[in-house]
Amino acid sequence: MGQQIQREAISRYAYLFVALLAIIQSTLIVLSTDSSFSFIYNLSAPYTYLPFMVAIFVPSAVSYLITNAKSAIFYTNILIIAVLTVWITLWDAKNLELSYSQPQFTAFATLIVLFFFLLPWLQTRQLVGRWHIDYSHLLDFYIKNTLLMIIATVIGGLLVILLYLASFLFTIVNLSTLSQLIDNNFTLYSGFTLGFNIGLVFLRSIFEFRFSQFIHYIARFFLIILHLIAAIFVGGFLFSFVMKLSILEVGASAILWFLALNIILINLTYGNGHHQYQRVTWLNTLTLSSIILLNFFSLFSLYGILVRVNQYSWSVSRLYAFSIALFFTVIIFAYSFAIIRRRTLWAKSLGTINKVGIVGLMAAILMINSPIADFNRITANSILASIENGKIDVNPRLAFALKELGPKGQQAIERLKLNPNYTALLYTDIDIGNEKMSKSPKEAIIIAKNSAELPESWWSQTRESSCINNYHPPHCLGFMADINQDGQNEVIICRASPKSDSLACTIWQYQITDWKFIDHQISHYDSVAQRDNAWDKLLNGQFKLVPKEWLQVVPEQ
């Protein structure tokens, strides 16, 4: 496996620096997860999640990298982390207003993968002072970072559990003020961030596991099992081909997981290839043959993805799967070429192959999150081409899928609307499984005349699901009015079902940090026609406020 994982010399001042940063981190997390934060500071959609993402990744990267708070290389590395976090978050969040999905999930996953591969390069550069890095150092840091992250997360989680326990115990002995002080979001988040970050720095300073041989033997054992599975699979494929039996399903995703496991175990077994492990001849032959055999799996996964693309079109998920499959194909082909060229000495090429592959992977991630290889643009263009070729039907399901692509998808919808036939098909009611195709709240709720626009903070946390997810969604309208005459407008949402003779309205009031449901009012009419007349008046902003005739029943305290 090469170099052993050694302790890192960390300055005592680094702990104070990390502790202060952990407090700032918890403060930003609490503020950014509070729905009133974006409302008060009027943050637009692309910037809503930026403070949260910066708070998650930048301080955590500091805890992985800091050795001396005076190091120029350290601050350069943190600047790289911060710039990448802002870049990926803003690129992914720019579709928020047009998409039904939550963009921070994709950005979060992308940044985790990117920093998993990038951090060891930055750590090794701090260690050796140059970019010319030995692969054994990188591999050691990949293992070390993963283990320390797990242990530090446990430390932070245990600290939160202790805070919960303390809060409960203090309540028992009537220390309610102290209990409430502990049992609040800021204290709990601070407990976790302090435990995680300080624990991570402390573990780095004492961490010295010499277990490369142990990992090698475990990886080698499972690698042999994977080789046997590969041989049996290919044998079954050849049998099915000769006997002209149909293959039930290509299963590209399962094959990609299989390839990923093989590549991981190959690297854990051979490291940078400088240490040659002695094996019996037949086992060595099986290993080398099985690695070459992996080319079949990589090509098979590409074939499975392209079959789906040919049947329908590209989608964002298929583009990601194809990119991963293509990456695996290149890596495995490079392994195979090294085996054919250098035979038993092939593993000495592993370090070079893997370093080039990791750099290429990080570059690909950055290109995907840029206009160079915008998956949303590629998918939208592919869908339009498939519609022209008759591969895809135009229906509301398609409109929903296109809106998930953000501005590029909206542009595709506008192009489809140029055809009157497509316009009608896009908005025909259909059922998807057991759920009717839903609109976004802003599409479903009509704003009454002469009313102020509903606040963005209300839209972001709306619970008016009946307006968007029903077999027979009602007509919905919204307006602002000061219902309780306190000088502050409330949000009123009224619904009218097509065959009902009643109007139902819900009232929402902004209280400190959140919109709270206050009241539910129902007005009944003698006929649907009378109800429709009342509906039209509400649409035109014609209403009055009258005291309720009935008092509200409240249980005694």
C-alpha cells in the first residue's frame, strides 16, 4: 500500500481557530435553515441555499486541512474550496424558480464527490509542498479522510445526544430555563459542529493506523470473489448468446456498481504498485484475466444506456450514468493496456493511471457544472429531437420533465407551444400512477386583483397541497388582507371544487420566523352558480370583513 498513514503536526492555535469557525458555522446553519432568513434579507432563489452550503463545506474543509493558521498554502487551499462551493451551488440553484425539485441535493452530492477526490491533493500539497504527488500519499489520505469523517460524525452526534439528555434531566429538577437554553437549535448545532470539527482536528493529530496489510488482505479476498462473479456472468452471457436466449434486462446501474467495487478493491489491493504481492500462478492469471474481462462489463453498461437513449432520449440521469460508465471504461482499458504491455509488472502503472483519471474526473465534474457540458441543455435538445422523430409523446408528463430542466426546459416548452397541437397536448389532464400531474403552487394559485403579491417566504413553505396534488384539483386563489386588524397583512388562500357549492379559505399569519396556519373558514351557497358568483367577486378583490357569528370552543386549561 506504500506509505503508512502518519500523524499530522497541528498547532495549538489551530484548535482555537477551528472552534471559532465551528461557532460561525452553526450560526450560519441556524440562520440559513430558518425560512425567515431569506424573507428578511430578500434573497433570490439562486442565493437562498448559498449560506448553508458555504457553512457546511468550508469550515469542514478547514478542519481537514489546517495544520498552521499562518500557512499561505492553507489559505490558498481554503480559497479553492470556497470558490468551488459557490460555483457549484449557484450553478445548480439557478433553476430553483422553475423546477419542482430541491436543487441543493444535487449540489450537495456533487460537492461531496468533488471534495472527496480533491482534498487529498490539497492535503498532500501542504505535506510535500508541491503538486508532483506520489499516488501512495493520495491513497492513504482517501482512506484516512473517510475513517476520520465517520469517527468525527459519531463524536458530534454523541455530543448532541448528551445535550438532549442534559436538557431532559434539568427539566425534571425544575431548571426549565437552563433546559430551554440547551434544547434550542443554536446550542444543538453548535454542539455538533464543535464536536465534529475539533474532533476531526484532534484525530488527525493522533491518528497513526498501520493497517495497510490488513486492508490489502481484506480487499484481495473480496476481489477474488468479484473475479469469480465476473467469470460466471460472462459464461452465462455466452451461453445465452449461443442458445439464442433473451437477456431479461441490461441492468446498467448494477453493472456500474460492480465496476466501481472492482476499481476500488484493485486500488486497495495494489496501491501504487511498487510492492509486488506474490501469488500462485493460477490465481495471478485469474486476476489479470478478470481485469481484462472488466472491459466487457464497461462496454455492456455503455450499450445498456445507449439502448435507452435510442428508445427515448437523453435525460439528466442517463447523462450522469453515461459519464460514469465512460470514465470506468477509460480506466479499465488503461489497466488492461498496462497488463498487456507490462504483464506482471502492470501494477507499477497504477499510480500514473489513477492520478490522471482522478484529475480527469474532477475536470469533468466542473465542466458538467458549467455551460461547457450543461446536462439540462443537452437533455432539452435531445427531447425536442426525439419528439420530432416520434420517439416521445407530448403530454403533461413531458411538460413536468421539461420544467425540471430549468430555463433550458422552459425554452423547450415555449418552442413546443409554437405548435397549437402540442399546446393542447401539454395541458391535457392525465394520471401518473395514482397521482394526478401537479402544478407548482405559483401556477395553481391565482392572485386576486388589487392584492399585493404573496411573500416569497410563504411560497417556499406553503402547505396548500390540495391545490396541486389531487385527482380533481380545486380552483385556488390567494390574496393579502389584514384579517385581524393588527396592521399586518395575512395570506388568505381560497379553494372552490368544481362540483361543490361551497368556498373554503385558509388564513396564514407570519409569526416571528414562520408562517402559521391560523383559521379555516367555509362559506356555503344554495347553488354552484351562486358559489361561482362569490368566487368571481373574490377574484376581483371584492370582499368585506365581518365578525364571526359563532364563538370558538377551547378546552379548559
